Amino acid sequence: MFFYKDLFASLCFIFFGAALAFNSGYFYFGAMMCGCLSTTAHRKKWEDPLWAKLMMEDLESKFESIRRRYVPKKEFSDEDEIGPLTPLDDK
């Protein structure tokens, strides 16, 4: 998970949209700075905050319980290999 990269990239698009809407140089500058921070967070591999990790784990567990409830179970899993069939006797 790249929390800071995604955060600053989202802010970059928000600032860029506001800059296009209001035609203000300050918003263009904000978009440029957020883009720079997003790139820096990705290159320097900034550590995610603890609360973001815990929030993602909670969401994953909720989605997993929903998936187990509504997705039907397969008869065979991908790991199970079906062996050769026994020959049929001609009678």
C-alpha cells in the first residue's frame, strides 16, 4: 500500500481541477507541489502510517467475509490434481 503516494496524487488531481475551474496560479502551484510529493513518496518508499494499515486490514477482513458469504465454493480447488481415470471394462 502506498498511502502517501496515493494521497498526494489525489490532491494533485484535485488542485489541478480547481486550477482549471478557477484559473488561479496558486492552484497550479499546489498541483505541482503535490505531484512532486507523490513522486518523492514513491521513490523514497515512505512508510505508511499505522492507522492506515489497520484501516486497510479491517476493510480486507470485511470484504473477505462478504466474499465467503456470496461467492460459491468450487468443487475442486486449483491445487487439486485430477488423476488418470481407470479404464472401463467392456462387457
